[in-house]
Amino acid sequence: MPLTPEQTAEIDRLRAETTPTLRPTVPALEEMLYHPLPVLDHGFVRVIDYMGDDGAVVQAARVSYGRGTKRVSEDRGLINYLIRHRHTTPFEMCEIKYHVKLPIFVARQWIRHRTANVNEYSARYSILDNEFYLPARKHLAAQSEVNRQGRGDVLEGAEAERVLDLLREDALRNYDHYIEMLNEGAEGGKLRQDRSGLTRELARMNLTLNFYTQWYWKTDLHNLMHFLSLRADPHAQYEIRAFADVMLNTLDRWAPLTAQAFREHVMGGVRLSATALKVVRRMLAGEKVTQPDSGLQPREWRELTAVLELEAK
Amino acid sequence: MPLTPEQTAEIDRLRAETTPTLRPTVPALEEMLYHPLPVLDHGFVRVIDYMGDDGAVVQAARVSYGRGTKRVSEDRGLINYLIRHRHTTPFEMCEIKYHVKLPIFVARQWIRHRTANVNEYSARYSILDNEFYLPARKHLAAQSEVNRQGRGDVLEGAEAERVLDLLREDALRNYDHYIEMLNEGAEGGKLRQDRSGLTRELARMNLTLNFYTQWYWKTDLHNLMHFLSLRADPHAQYEIRAFADVMLNTLDRWAPLTAQAFREHVMGGVRLSATALKVVRRMLAGEKVTQPDSGLQPREWRELTAVLELEAK
Amino acid sequence: MPLTPEQTAEIDRLRAETTPTLRPTVPALEEMLYHPLPVLDHGFVRVIDYMGDDGAVVQAARVSYGRGTKRVSEDRGLINYLIRHRHTTPFEMCEIKYHVKLPIFVARQWIRHRTANVNEYSARYSILDNEFYLPARKHLAAQSEVNRQGRGDVLEGAEAERVLDLLREDALRNYDHYIEMLNEGAEGGKLRQDRSGLTRELARMNLTLNFYTQWYWKTDLHNLMHFLSLRADPHAQYEIRAFADVMLNTLDRWAPLTAQAFREHVMGGVRLSATALKVVRRMLAGEKVTQPDSGLQPREWRELTAVLELEAK
Amino acid sequence: MPLTPEQTAEIDRLRAETTPTLRPTVPALEEMLYHPLPVLDHGFVRVIDYMGDDGAVVQAARVSYGRGTKRVSEDRGLINYLIRHRHTTPFEMCEIKYHVKLPIFVARQWIRHRTANVNEYSARYSILDNEFYLPARKHLAAQSEVNRQGRGDVLEGAEAERVLDLLREDALRNYDHYIEMLNEGAEGGKLRQDRSGLTRELARMNLTLNFYTQWYWKTDLHNLMHFLSLRADPHAQYEIRAFADVMLNTLDRWAPLTAQAFREHVMGGVRLSATALKVVRRMLAGEKVTQPDSGLQPREWRELTAVLELEAK
């Protein structure tokens, strides 16, 4: 993720000068504004702009003429109430904009969240940098045997070595060929006068899915929480979770009351089905319930006993 | 639209204190931030918050590390290019939030724009004020005879008087009954101890569609322009156009380069159909074209000759 | 809700003739296609069209070349899995279209669901019928004393009489004046030759919020369930719940496996916060937990003990 | 694009049996339902399902109890009117669902259209086939010299050969390594017992962007036209245009009146800016206008004279 000196200078310039504003401002977030927060081997998340704060949620919920906020304890109570009862629209009144550098295969998962605004770096128009993702050793996992969509043990020894060699060599070779096909003399590539060079919009197809792209991504506070609830979740692929975890930290700074309510009611909470709820009621009434007489499928039973921290029998 | 002293004081409080920010700031918009801009007889538009400016459009289009802006002439050229070629995503990177007070029948048209965020004052929860819209004399129009969805001449004399009397008396009476049914002693209503009072969520149904409601409404720059292109248009009902016109002025302040390109290419521009384009080409080649041999329907022909400022023959 | 003979004839015509199709077809839903299902005093819900079925959910989840369905038990298992793990996109592959007649104040709540398509009867263009909602006696509730957004006891005797009289008389009078102002001789109104008539787009503002409007409303299966989870919920206002309940029945016919999973995991389920989950774990481990040492607010504690069917102490 | 015998059999099964329905049916579209329409070297578009037709547009615009359609000429007139005046909501009442097989770099452009529903084949869950896009010779273009986002002349001779060799060899090699890393014995790959195999969600990152993926993609008629207006346009990259062109043909079959109006007013039409409109008016009034006194930028002037089929001077 080392930025070029020019990029660092641009960021320094942005951070050098403040202007006065009448808008709500969040000092804890301003502290990190524009700074790249590193993710994976070459990626980052930068907070570029934001609008609103916890107070703006309260203000919209009350449709007030002023800030709308009262004492912190009342605001916290209201925000908790809104999240618990799925009153989502007041959280849509805040907006945040990120600049993200991420591998293409992560971008393909991320873009499925449609209630957001995106401007991606265009490889039709520009030439991509020679940067690709290589997993750290500890993330080089085997296919899970129980979950077709998950990871198992970490690869070891020669196999790990071989996998990393293949990923690295193929990415490097494909990038070299990309530059050769472009024939623009870019990235130190040799420029041959007897060739025209392939158009950029075609040459890019030779790159592998671990190459880094970047985009501006903007969403509102409600949809950010929805994104995080799915992508900062243990079921999400590690590589996108790494981004979501960093963004969860930016949420803590930006809107701490909302972040707390979100962690309490959504991230840390659990949903019980109608049948699971009946099981819990029977257990609390002193009944001994087993899977066969629970009405739950074996898999559901395992998940329930795990979440309740019961010995599964 | 006279605000209560408490409301005015709240706004003054908001305007009394600036904080420093690293975010892009638009002084011309800050000047009017929080101030109510009057619309119709009791309505208003207030800019509550904003995010981004012309520079943010450029920054997103370039996916840059810094502001992304260059010389004003280059930025203007790029913004013009984006609007002309319908590259809409960079304009989604800016966001604006309004507080609007508007008649319910206007709110019902407005809400059809779905790509926006809304928090409306809840008459399930609170009691509405005794404020309703009465058209000014010059807007009291007859039904158009040529356009089933438009206005004709202004009503005159006794008829105008009668219409205004009916609208006023019915609104006043229905509001009195609303307060009576609520039986909360609100708005100077008599509180009867032998009554329970009808629940607010039902009592509100006795109000007429010209009563004022209010909401926080937030959208991005692209969708704001889309809204304005439809609602600041002569085909829009006058009452919603009155709001759109005021918002168009806030756009001029907020993002002047974008506003200029929008007026040039969208508001002031015109769309020609394939057949109309052929007609123009023939005319420019010196041919004399008449409706019957134009391939256009009579109505389309009239619209085309009007837009080209030709004598319709 | 009595339809005119013309309307009934139109519906009969639609139901008289089938055509063969290669598309998936749901006989249980075809049975009620086009028929108005009565809601409230003058409203209805009509299923107008649909696309897909339970099988289409499975097909999309598997991205298959054929139907994608296997044995019913496997399909049921997959659909349950998708709902439990919030894989919502396969449910977006089915679509349903309703024609709904509903009071305006209900329409104003309903329209807040933005991920849907709507075409409403235009009172700018046409004249509304003289039909308005009057609550049945048993729904004429007082304001709740504990919930500012809910209903309390039913009004009785003279108060109920008075409320119904006011609602009825005001609606009738306002409608008469609406017709008078229009001066089109509509609905038996007297046509005065010395008057022009107020334009429809203005005259409508004299109507009260309990007048009926109608619209075509179309959404996908995922967003239908989201709508139902909020509007067929006991916290929703009775009048919109009456519509949602009828639509829930159409869901049972349309996609029975999905409907079952939805009732099990969403409608009949419950969300526990992180703290509530800890409380349940402690209780199941045999600990005696009280509100003060639960970490829950009194209100949250009451809700939790209610949901667990414990004696609140 | 050769389907496997199993896939062909599944499609034949779907096409073998019709069921009667009361819904509107479009025989011209049923004729091609489920059949793969070939695009590029291995891609296809299959119409999987649809809802509504031209009549459903009319029905929604009229909010009618029956079909709502009258004589064809009246329906055509109404549909033309709706498109000319940007009344888009009636077109949202029809829905179409496609199964598409397409290169990943095309999918990345396509997915930017957010008002659609998508289920993509998951390479986290399954193994991708060994199919990748190689441009036909005539589409192997050089970078445009005038348009940074376009194509110039076709590459020739040795350069074309070299580009195709690189693309083919890199794709083949990367796929072999993908299979090797998976170590599942898939696609004829050797299964080594001393290896665990890399998890699928990581192995896929070694594939290049020209590999084919597939998805179910569903949208409404309005958003389909918006998609086509941008992607069946000469400015779109050839590879996505190839898909859009095929889909434009499905539109012709599905909703011929709408398709005709769309071609007349959108695809074949042109937008003039305020200044361009003034120029045309001056020209039609007999004035000789040149670029310097037109008020247009040189580029705008060139575009205008081209569209008007004037000699640019």
C-alpha cells in the first residue's frame, strides 16, 4: 500500500487546511479524514467525506427545527429504540464516502450492495498498476469439508509454497503480457514501433482477479450498517471482512451511539425462529428438550445449542 | 410561514457557531444554511446539510487521491462532458438534505421520487398545526380545455370568491373537528372530561389534502437534478414547481458549474425524435417540409415547430 | 367495495379465457387472479399478475439451466436455508402485481416502501369517487396511554357516535364542495353555466385523507416479505395491517414453501440483543436473573420476559 | 456456447409442456423462451420468464379494472405519449428475466446497473468451466487516438497473432493452475493425495477477466430500456453491446409498440443543448452560423454538424 510521494503530498495538502462550517462536525472522524487505513497487502480504506452524526439521526427522527438532540442519555435511548424497532429511515440521513483500494474479486462481492454510489477507476480509460493480492500464509486455507462455502485448515509446507508461487508467477506474467499488448511503454515496458498496441478496454481482460482496483464508494448510515452486518460477519469471506472490520472502526468514531446500538442489537444479537423460541420457552419452564422432540432440524439444533452455550447432546 | 420564536431561536443557535472542518465547504451555501426560504403561503425549504461540491464530482470522476480538481476551465469542461454523455455516477457523490414544509397533496407527488431519503412528521405520533394551503388569486385556475392534466384561465369574481371560501371554511371546520375528536385540549380546543379522545392515527384522516406537513428530504446531486428536470418544468403542477424553483436556486449556490451544465444540457435543451431529426435535416438542406409529409403526428409537428420557433403552417 | 357492473364484466372477461404458456404457473393463485379481495369498508386487493414461484427461487439460487428444483423436501430445505441466512437475492427473482383500493392515509404509509413500482389513479387527470373510509365501531380506538404511537380502548356510546358523525359529515360535505368547485356536472352535481370550474389538480385538495384512491403496485417476493414483516405486524396501524393480512394469504397460495419459511423464521421469530442473549444463557444455566442485574432497561426486560413467557417480577 | 447434452435436455423438458394461464401471454416471446441466443464466442442470452406486455403498460397508465387496452392505434398513441413525456412508471409494470453467460469483464460493466435483480453463479461454491473469451480478429482493435475510451483500427498480422496467443496461453495456463490448486480432480486435473487443495473462494482469483461467468438477471421494462439506451449505443464497449443488441431483439418480440416508441424517441433520437437549439433556430431562419460565433465548443460543434448531416466547415 505504499503511496507514491505525489499521492502522499496530495493527502497532506488536503489535511493542511481547515475551513469553518455551520454543519455538524465529528472531530474523531476528522482526525483520520483522508488518511489511508491499510487492509490486506496493498489495499486501503480512506474516509473522504461524511455528512451528519448521531445528532442528525435524532434530528430527523424528531423532524425538528434545530439539532433535535437533548441529553446524551435521551439520544442514546432514542437511537436504541429506533434500531430495536427497525425504524431505519433516520439512519439514512447520514452519509459517508470512502476511497477504497481492493482486489477485483472482493470488488465483485462488494458491488452486490446496490444501495450505494460508486465510481470505479476505469481500465477502459487508464492503465492498472502492477499490484495484486497474495494471501498471507495464515489465510491460505483449504476448502472446508463441512461448509461448501467456507474455509478449512491452513495449507502447509510445500503445498502452500506451490500455491503462492503459482499465484505470484501467473499474476506477474499476465501483467507483463498486459503491458506488452498495450505497447504504450507503460510501467517500463518496451515500446515497439512496429506495433499499434491493443486497446485498453481489451488488454485488461488478461489480468487476474486478484489485481487491485479502486473506487469511491458512498452510502448512508443505514446501508453501511446493513453492509457491515453481512460483511463483518464470520460467514463472509475473510478478504472482504478485512475491509468491513476497518469500516466498523470508522463507524465507531463517526456515530458512537449508533455504533453501540448496532453492536448490541444487530452484530451481537441473534434471531430465533418460531420453533427455536418455543424450545427456549420449554427449557426455561424446566423441560428437558432433545433434538428429536424439538421440532428443529439437526443443523438448526446444533446452531441453537451453540448460540445458547448449551452442551449439544 | 412565520416560525415560532422558539423555532427562530433554534435556527439562530445553529447559525451562531462554526466549527473547523477538513471537508470541502461551500461558503455560498453556508450563507443560507438552516434559513427557511419561503414557498407558497405557509411552506418553506431549508438547506440542513450538504456533502461535496463541484470539486467532489471531478474528484470521483478521476478517482483521485486529492481533490482531483485542476483549473476551473478544465473542471467545467469535464462536468459538461459528464452531463452531455449521461455519466451520472460522479454526481451521485454529492448529497444535500432539506427540511421542507409542504401541503400534503404536494408531498404525495414528491414522494414518487424514490431515490431519496425521507423522514416525515408523524401525525400518528403528534398533532398537526392548523395550517393549510390556499392558492393566491392568480393561481386559481380553471381546468385546461386542451390538456386534461393542466390549467386554463384564472377564475374570476364570484367564482373565485366562492372557491376560496369553500376551501377555507372546509379546512377550518375539519381542523376544529380534528381537535375535538382528539379531545386533548390541543390548539385551544375544549377538553371534555367525559370523553376519551380518538387516537391520533385515526383523527388525522379528517384533515384535507391542503394541510401542511413537513419532512427531512435528502438526495444526491444526480437525483436532485432528475427531480428538478421534472418538477421545475412547465408541465409540473404549479404548487410543486414553486418548491423546485427555490431548490434550483440552492443548486446554483451549491455546485455552480454543475448547475450551469444542467441548465445548458437538460433544462434548456430539447430532445428530438428520430423522425423530428430527419425533418430538421431536410429543412436545413433547403427542403420545404409540411406536417403531412413530415412523418410526424399533428401534435408532434406543433411541438417541433414551436421549439424551432418556426411559423406553424 | 361493490364494483360497478362494467367493472365486474371486465373482470369476468379477463377470467373467461386462458392461454397456454411455457412459463411456471401457480394454479392456486390463478384461482383468485383478478378477483377483488375485500378490505375495510370499500377497499380491495386484486392479484393482477405474477412471475415465478417457489421453483424460481430454487432455480436462481442454483443458476440452473432447467427448473432447478429437485424433491420437495430438498427445495424446502434450500428455501429455509436461504431465509435463515438472509440470502435475499433468489427471492427477488419472483414478482407480483396488485391492484389495490385504499384510503389515502394508508397509501401515504404504504408508499414509504420504495423498492416497488406504483401507478396511482391521478386526481389531476380524473375525478375521484365519493367513497371514504369510516372505521367500524370496534376499531374506533382511543389514544394509547402507554404508547404514543398506538391505540387504547375502544370508544363508546355518545363519543363514538359523535366521532362517526363528524367523519361522515365532513367527508360528505367536502366531497359535495369538490364537485361544486369542479363544476363539471360530475356525480350528479349541478352544472352552472356562469362558472368555469376549478382545475382538477386544485379541487382535489378539499378532500379528506380517508377518501379512497387506487393503484397498481408491483414488487418482488423479497420486498413483499419485507413489507409484510413490517405491515402485518401488531405494531402497524390496523388499517394498513388489514391489507397486509390479505396479501399474506396471497403469499401462502403463490409460494407456499417460501411463505412457510417466512412465517417460521421472520414473522414468528424474534431477535434477541447481545445482552438479552446473555440473560437467556444465564437463565438456562440455572441462574436467577432480575431486571436490575440483567443489564437490560426496564422496557427491554418487560419485552424479553413477555417473549419468553416468563412471569415478569 | 455448445451446451452439454444434459443442459439441452433440461431446456427441451421446459419447452415440452405448456400450462394454461389467465395472465397476459406473448406468443412471439414464448417461441424463444428458454432457448439460448448465442453471443460472442461462448456466451448466450436466454429469456427465462416475463410478466406483462404492451397491454400491461396501458392498463397501469389507466389504472383500469380490465386489460385497459383499446384499439391498437390508441394504445400506440398512449405508449408514444408516455415515452415522449418521460412517464416511466407504467413501463415498470412489466418484468423480464434472463439467464446470461458472459465474460467477467463484461459482467463488471453490466452490474453497475443497480435497478435489477441478480443471482450469479458462485465460484466460492462451485468450480468455473474452462471457457474464456477470445476476440474475433475483426474486433481486435488498437487504442483510439482521439477517444481515450474507444477503439481505433484493427490490429493486423503478427501483432494480432501475438495478442491472441498471449490471451489464449495465459488463460489456459491460469486455468490449469486453478485446477491444480483446487486439487479436487476436477476437469481432468490430477488429484494428489498429499495435498489438501486450496479453498475455492481463493483459487478463483487466479482466473483472468475474460473467463465466462453466468447469472440470472431480471429487470423491468423501463430499466431494460435504460440499460439498452446506454449499452446498445455505439459508445458502449463492443463486447457488452453484443449482448444488448440481442436483448433489443427480445424487446421487439416482447413489447413491439413500446420497442417502436423506444427506437423512435430514445435510441434514434438526439438531445440538443440550449445553445445547440439556438444554433439550429438561427440556421433555419436563414443565418449562416460558424463555430466561432455559435457559442459551442469545437467538439460540440463537430458533434452537432455531424448529427445534422451538415458539412462541417
